[in-house]
Amino acid sequence: MIKFNQVSKRYKNGVVGLRDNTISIEKGEFVFLIGSSGAGKTTFVKLILKEIEPSQGRIFLDGDDITKLHRRKIPYVRRKLGIVFQDFRLLPKMTVAENVAYTLEIVGGYSKRKIRSQVSMVLGVVGLLDKSNMKPHQLSGGEKQRVSIARAIINNPKVLIADEPTGNLDPETSWEIMKILRQINRRGTTVVMITHDKEVVDIMKKRVIELNDGKIIRDQMNGGYGYEG
Amino acid sequence: MIKFNQVSKRYKNGVVGLRDNTISIEKGEFVFLIGSSGAGKTTFVKLILKEIEPSQGRIFLDGDDITKLHRRKIPYVRRKLGIVFQDFRLLPKMTVAENVAYTLEIVGGYSKRKIRSQVSMVLGVVGLLDKSNMKPHQLSGGEKQRVSIARAIINNPKVLIADEPTGNLDPETSWEIMKILRQINRRGTTVVMITHDKEVVDIMKKRVIELNDGKIIRDQMNGGYGYEG
Amino acid sequence: MKVSYTLKETFKNLWRNRLMSFASITSVVATLIILGTIFILVLNINNVSEGAKDQFTSIEVYLEDGLDFNETESIGSEISALQGVKLSEYKEKNRALEEYKEQWGKDGYLLDGFADNPLPNSYVITLTKIEFADYVVKKINEIEGIEEVRYDKDFISKIISISEYIKTIGFILILILIAISTFIINNTIKLALDSRRTEISIMKYVGATNWFIRWPFVLEGTILGFVGAMISTGIMYVLYNYTYTILTSDFYSLIAVYLVGVDKVLSDSMVLFITIGCGIGALGSITSIRKHLDV
Amino acid sequence: MKVSYTLKETFKNLWRNRLMSFASITSVVATLIILGTIFILVLNINNVSEGAKDQFTSIEVYLEDGLDFNETESIGSEISALQGVKLSEYKEKNRALEEYKEQWGKDGYLLDGFADNPLPNSYVITLTKIEFADYVVKKINEIEGIEEVRYDKDFISKIISISEYIKTIGFILILILIAISTFIINNTIKLALDSRRTEISIMKYVGATNWFIRWPFVLEGTILGFVGAMISTGIMYVLYNYTYTILTSDFYSLIAVYLVGVDKVLSDSMVLFITIGCGIGALGSITSIRKHLDV
Ligand SMILES: Nc1ncnc2c1ncn2[C@@H]1O[C@H](COP(=O)(O)OP(=O)(O)OP(=O)(O)O)[C@@H](O)[C@H]1O
Ligand SMILES: Nc1ncnc2c1ncn2[C@@H]1O[C@H](COP(=O)(O)OP(=O)(O)OP(=O)(O)O)[C@@H](O)[C@H]1O
Ligand SMILES: [Mg+2]
Ligand SMILES: [Mg+2]
């Protein structure tokens, strides 16, 4: 589903985000991407999202080479992905419901009623039905994060990439989110989750890819957060 | 140091952030403020910071009643506080070093050399000396969080309030930060830390205040994250 | 892409960014009113100078002595048939003498002494346009029975060139103003949209195509420009109507004859305003979001 | 608060927001150039209308027949002594007749027949200002030895009121333009600063006082305004200098006499531009950050 072929990313200011990584994530997998702060995890996500271009190597998504892509085609790649951004990226002037619905509006072809029912459904899943009409600045950190999750899952993406989806959540809410991700994964969606939550990684027993200083230093099935797994 | 006297906060849209809480945090204490997403933790911080006004009750800081304060006096209250914001709040167009130095520039009376050495010192503490000249948008999530921490501690505040200072950090870096906070606390600074990190709370054995739905439901010395402590 | 979505989104955005919308519209109005005022001034100054100019176009054609009625008539109709001749009036030599007497005023009696009127009969010609003077004079000189054609060549050509000059200056002024207005409106819309670059980039990140994002912006810009144009037209109408009424009522009426009518001004400036307002509104938003779209 | 900090911060901000700075300056320049053009036009039209007006101020004073040299002289000096009289020229009756002959042109020989010149001697008076006409005529009528004073009262008062009218319109136009320019510049700076509200609120949250935040902004606004003003002055200078040279060189020189000098225009518009540019720059930034400061 996602394939990195000797991919490196060096930012304009000379900082290296990723160095020469080759990795393949198959359809339907559930992968934890871990590593210390600044290791390159978000860089990995941004490359798939086409927010940044790789300096070297090739990237494949869903069988297509997306390394070089015409600007016009980028939106269609992004629609295959559901992304939970580390910094949420909610539209500040839209309400929670509008933010979540936006993904469906973009794709088009949904009736008003269909959109409304889908939005209610996902907002219910993340427990924010009562905040539908609030603006992002009226939400707590964890609530913003959950809106971001709701938006990522609403159109059943082929791949769900979550950048620290539980970073601002208490353990209880975190587990609710993990349950949702597992459900989605069971329905066939490939899930890549970046996290610092040792407990979650250790308990879930999924594939773990560890980055350090831009380089993959571990790729382990049924792994844990530390080396002992 | 911080005293809440029957404080309630109801937001304009009717949502209740805090309901009728009375609490007192003494000088030199180290307090964990925990609670699920939307419990009112950030609301608590915003009230001390005078970002929002309480709907009811009185708030005292360092012996002064800050419930009603003339607009002009607010900056001087804020200078007593070091705050790590949940959403970082870095000045987007300044470099890391400028962001951190800004707190000293505001207070004034520091020489250029003094400012430069202080900035290097705190950036060294959070491990970001090599990113001094970068802009916030060039940083990873965890790096932004550490800049925010550096800025909060640079002018030796009387009270340090940290809203999820380790939310975006891997366990290792988290512990580095915890060490710094403990050090600062030992030097006499009152520390209030909001966190979802069970492990940290359990191991540190400090006073724990737990909020639920805007109400303090637990206030325990040497507490743990869960009730069993 | 549904039209209904675009429309809904546009109006929501106008409202969400109402301060910006207000600031943009007022800037558009301010700019267009400057443009409009100068436009009307130039239009009127042109008109007055055109009109005033044609007041100087009298040409006197002295006829030879002793022509009979038919000959005189035929010369008259030949002259009238010339292109550019508005009016040719026959002036009998006794009328001419009377006029001289009037000119002399109180000393007019001195002219009573002539036994025989020494003045010639003449035609006094008014032209439709002063520019025809040369041509008409040339043609008249070819007619038989003409003793002399009198007109002030230098004076006429000076007046023509001054009026040309006023027209050119006015035209250049308006062109410059249109350019500057375009620029200011474009700048305003650019600044207003710049605070929304985060919004635009987020939209791109969740998979919106450029045109999906652009349409509401373009429509927004167009509406801002359109509303600005309509308000300006309204204000210009009230102001000009007021001025016009004052000017035409009072003793200024000698200027008033040449003023451009309120309706014509209204329709001209409305076309100008709407073209500029909407055009630049739309173009401004397209160009100013272009750089933000590139993510 | 250190001055050095404010200065450093100001210039850093101008650079950090260079696109905004550029947009603001260009808008200021555009607005001021409109203002300046109209300002110069009004200045010159006023001047020309003032000058042209005084060309019409000739008053003819007919003297009684049979005054001797001394009497004539003393009337002349009495007239010259009147306030508002620029020049009084004695016209002997034979000169007057000659002039009539010239007027008659080819028919002038007809006037040769007079045995005795029937015209009176006269003084032809030029006034310094047309507004003195009434007063001067009244005074002259009191002088002994005057037969009649001739001037066109209606015409003069019409010309006075037209020139007043032009002046008033010009003045109002400039006032309106100053208001509109103020408005546009203020709006532009407001829009430019609006994208920095997050920045301002963050500054407040870490303990900055209002004035600590405000100073760099005020200075920034002032500098933007000042730079805009200087550029506009430069452009106006080049343009006006060019136009002036063309107008004074060529056959338009009859207008050119009344043109306002390049230096005067330059200094006047520089004062105007800098006042407006800096003033509104500073005021604009103060007012537009006020609402953001309230956190
Ligand atoms: N736009 C950018 N320009 C320059 N350097 C960047 C940029 N974005 C990230 N970096 C740098 O690249 C490195 C990897 O960043 P990345 O965001 O991928 O880290 P991360 O693994 O997501 O860390 P975290 O857990 O703290 O979010 C960091 O050192 C960071 O400073
Ligand atoms: N500006 C606001 N306007 C309206 N409601 C708000 C506002 N800020 C917060 N709230 C609401 O107040 C409640 C408490 O919010 P607060 O930010 O204090 O939560 P929190 O404990 O910090 O949660 P988290 O751990 O998710 O950050 C939430 O239900 C939130 O939606
Ligand atoms: Mg990251
Ligand atoms: Mg919070």
C-alpha cells in the first residue's frame, strides 16, 4: 500500500528529516511508527501526503508512483488518505460539523442528508456530538484532536495516518480512540500511527517501525515500544 | 501561591469549564493537574493567566487578588508566571532564540550579552541549541514543545504552569523534561503540571489534583494517576 | 462541484470575514469615488471645452457687390450644402451697418452720415465643428461671387489645440486613475485574503482541488467588487445630481448647457465601476490565492 | 523599554512582513499620487482662473470735453492713487479713433470723413484684482471732470463668481480626497496588520505591555507612510517637472504664465504627503492593533 524506496528528505535549511529509508507497508496492516522527538516521523507522513517532496528515492501509494506528481493530481492522492495531523489543522472559521463535513463536500456526490448523517455518526464515535456547532477555538486540546480524528475517518480512506492521535488525551479517551482505529483497521483500512505512548504500543502488539535521526533502526512484527518486545 | 475561592467559569456559549472550585497551592509545591479531555484543566490555567475572567469566585496569586484587574496590570501578573502552552504559542516569524529571548526583552534591563547567554543556557537544557536560528514552522512537534518550555523557564518565574509539556514527546525526552521541572521546583518555583502521562504521575509521587467535568474530585498528596494511589 | 455549495460557502465566508469584507468594500468604494469624480470632471470639462470652442466658429463671407437675388440665394445654398456648416445666415448690408452703429453705442450717430452704405452683403456661417473651418473656407473660396472670406485662422487653430490638449490630459488622467484604482483594489483584496492562507493550505491538505477552493474566493471577490461598485454608483449619482441641479438652476446656466446629463453619467460610471469592481475583485482574488494554493 | 530594541524590532518586522510592507507602501503611493495630481491640478486651475480673471478688468473712463492738461493729469493721478488700480493709461481721442478704424478693417476708410473727432479722451484702467471693480468705479464717479465710466458690471460679477466657484469646488475636492486617502491608507494598514493578530496576542500572553507591543507597530506604520510619501513626492516631481517643461516651452505659453512653479508644488505636496503618510501610518497602526491588544 505504501512503499518507500531509498527515500531521503533534506530540508531547505540543511536539516535531514529522513535518510535513505526503504520500507513497505501492506494493505490492511496496522503499523506503529515510533522514535524520539525530531526523528523524522512527521516527515514520513508529510512525504506520503505530498506536503513535501523527497530529496531522493521513490514513493508508491496504492500501486502508483507518487514521487513526481502533477500539482493537479495531488488532491486525488490526498483523498485516498485520512490524516490526523499532529497540529490538528482545523479550519478556524468553520464549526466542528463543518470541518468534518468538508472532506465529503470536497469529494462531492453526497446528498445533504447523507452528509449530515455521516457527520453525526463519526462525531458520535469520538464523543463530540454535543460540540457540533462550536468553533475550534472553543474546544479543549483533546477535543480538537478528536475532531481531527473524526475528519480523517469520515470518508473511509484506504490509508489512515494518525500523527500522535492520543497526544492530548487522557488514558481512558486514548483507549477509546485505539478501539476506533482497530475497528477501522479490521474493515480493511491500512493504519499507520505515530505515537509516544509506550503502553499502547506494548499492549497492541502490532508491527513497530522505529526511526532514529531520520533512519529506520527497527522494523518488527508484534513489537513493543522498547527493544525487549 | 495560587488560591481559588469558589471559582466557576462558564463560557459565552454556555459550556461550563469549571464549577465552584476552592483550592490552594502553596509556594514551592509541585502539583499534577489531571483529568479527562475537556475536564477543565486548561481553563484552570487560563484563569490564572488572566486569558479569561472567572464567572464567579475569587482568584489569588502570590498574595494578590487578581480576580478583577485593570488591563494595564495584567502584563505584570503574567511576568510572574512561566507558562508552557498546550498549543505552544510561538511567535511564527521569530527564530527559536528570538522567541525565547522575547520574555527577557519584555521585562527589560538585561544586557544583550546576558540575554544571549541565558538563551543559550535554556536552549541547551531542552536540547535545542542547534535549532536556535530556525523558525517554528521548521520544527517538529516535540521541538516546538521544548521551545515553549525553554521560554517558560528563562526568567525564573515564581510559578511555572505547564499544560501537557510532554504531550508530543517520546518517553526518554519526557523524562529529561521532568528532570528539568523537578530541578526548577527544587530551586523554589511552584510548579503546576497538566498531564495525561500515567507513568510520570505514578512515579513522581507528588500532589495530584483531579478534575472531572469542571469539578475537583480528588486532591491527594503523594498521589498516583488512578484512584489506587 | 455543486453550484449551491459554492454559493453557500461564498456567503458564509463573506459573513465569517465580515470585518475584512467591510474593509474591502469601503476601500473599493473610496477608490471608485475618486475615479468617478475625476471621470465626471473630465467628461464635463471636455464637453464644456468642446461646446465653448464651437462658439468661436463664426466665418464671415463677404459677397461681391451687385449680385441679384437668385445668385445670392444659390451661393447661400451652396454654402449650406458644405459639410460642417451648421447654419449660414444672410446679413444684408444695412443690417451690418446697424450692428456697427450699435457697437459704437453712444457714438453711433456718427455713422448716419453715409449717403450710400459702403458695407457688403454677407453670409455669417456657424460650423458644426471648429475643425471644419479650414475645409469650409477653402470650399467657399471656390464659389463664384465671393469677395472675401474672413476668419481668424491662428485663433481657431490655437483653440483647437487647447481643446485637444485638455482632452488628452483628461484621457491620460483617467487611464492613470483606472490603473491606480485597479492596483489599490487588487492590493486590498490581496491583503484581505492573506489572513486566510492557513485556511487555504488546510483545505488543500484534506484533498480539495484548486478550483474547489478558488470558486468561492472568486465569487467572494466579485461580490465585494460588485457591492462596492453599486454603492459608489449610488453615491456618485446623489452627488452629481445635487451638483447638476445647483449648476443648472442658478446663473451658472451658461456652463450648464454643456454639462453631461445625469443619466448619461450614471450609466457610464456604472458600467465603468462594475467592470473595474467585479473584474478586479475576481482577478484580485484569483491572483492572490494562487501563491497560497501551491501546497 | 529600550529605543534600540524598538528600532531593531521595527526594521525586523518590516523585513519579516516584506510582502505586506510592499503592498502597503504601494497602496500609499498610489493613493498619494491621486491626491497629488488633483492637488496640483486644482492649484493650477485656481491660478489660471485667478490670472485669466484679471484680464477682464479693463474700465474705460471717458473724460469731459475741453479739460486742460493739468486737469487731465490730476484726474489721472487721482485714479492711479485708488486702491486696486494697477495701471491707468491715457488714451487720446485720436488714438481711440485710430483703434476704431483698425476694428473696421477694410472698411476703416469710411471713418476718414469726420472733420472733427467726435470721440472723447479717456483713461483705460487695469485693476490688480477684479474684485475692486465696484469700489473703483464708485470712487471715480466722485471725481470731477468725468463724463462717463464704462464697464460691464454683469460680466465682471459673473467672472468673479465663476472663479469663486472653481476655487470652492477645488477646495472641496481636495478635502474629500484627503479624507478618502486617509481612509484607504488606514484601511490598508489595518488589513496588513490583521494577519498579525495571533502574533500580538501571543506577545500579550507572555507578559508584554501594550506600549511595548505598540511602539514597533507605530514606528512601522510611520515608516511605511513616510517611505510611501517620499516615493510619491519623487514621482510627482518627475511628472510635474516634465509637464511643466512641455507647457512652458511650447505655444501653450499663454497658459504657462499662470502655472505654479515646480519648486512650490514640490514643497507643498511633500508637506502634504508626509503629513498624511506618516500621520495616518502611525494612527492607522495604533487604531488597528487596539482591538488585538485586548487580551
Ligand atoms: N519545514 C522544516 N524545515 C526544516 N527542518 C524541518 C522542517 N520540518 C521538520 N524539520 C526538522 O526535521 C527533523 C524531523 O522532523 P519531524 O517533524 O519529522 O520529527 P518527528 O519525528 O515528527 O518529531 P516529533 O515527535 O517531535 O513530532 C527535525 O529535526 C526537524 O527540526
Ligand atoms: N473558548 C471556549 N469557549 C467555549 N467553550 C470552551 C472554550 N474553551 C474551552 N471550552 C470548553 O470548556 C471545557 C473545558 O475545556 P478545557 O480546555 O479546560 O479542557 P482540558 O481539561 O484542558 O481538556 P484537554 O485535556 O482536552 O486539553 C471543554 O468542554 C471545552 O469544550
Ligand atoms: Mg512529529
Ligand atoms: Mg487542555
